[in-house]
Amino acid sequence: MKALTGVIELLNTSLTIELTAINQYFLAAEQCANWGFPGLQGLFSSVSHEEMKDSQKLIQHILYLEGLPNMQRLNHIAVGETVPELLEAALRSELGAVEQLRTAVAHCAQVGDFNTRQLFEDMVHGEEEHVDQFETHLSALNLVGLQQYLARYITS
């Protein structure tokens, strides 16, 4: 099936965002493990795996539409030097993904590609859950303070 105007470009833009997030969260997970916070390692590792599943869906859909997935492009990977910086970078990444996906949903509705629109809508839901996760972690950190927050994550 041939893609409608602009759809492959939007799918590849989303793929770039997802591939970047996989790497960013993978690094964050390893940093947290290195710092002795296996509980936070699990958080970032879990989100990284969810982004991998999204990437797989995007790749499959691009191929279905007879396009070529762009696996060579990455955005800037935000590297934090502290746990709060990791959480803030993750929140910024997720908010950017939500914004791009909403634009993609609107475009697909405009050109009449309802199958791809549904894929993007499902992804918006997942990314909004990630936004909520990172907002919750940052709120907890601000509420109880960094030491209390990190004490919770020393054990998994």
C-alpha cells in the first residue's frame, strides 16, 4: 500500500524520536545502576523497552506503506549528570514526542490516512503515560527532597 502525502516523513520523524529516546533512557538506566540506584535503573530500562516496541511498530508500518525506515538519524541525546537532570531531560523528550505525535495525528486526519492516524493516537497515549511518570517522579523529588527520594531507589 502506498503512503499518502507526508505520512512517511512523519513516521520517520517519530522513528527518530523513538530511537533517540531508546538511547537516552538506556544510558540513563546504566548511569543509575552505576550510581547505585537499581530502582531508577528499572524505571529507565522499562521506558527504553517501551520505546523499542514503538520503534518496531513504526518500522513495520513504514514498510507496510512501501517506505524506507530511516534508522541512521538520531536527535541530540540529552545526557544528565544527576538524577534530577535525567528526569528533567526525560520529561522534555516525552513532551516533544507528544507534540510531534499530535501534529502527525492531525496531518493523517487531513489526508485521510486513518490507519496511520490510529497508530499515532495509540503512541500519544503511551507517551502521555511517560510524561505522567516523569512528572510524578519530579514532583516526589521536589516534595520530599533529593536525599529522601534517592533513598527509596537504592534498592530495587
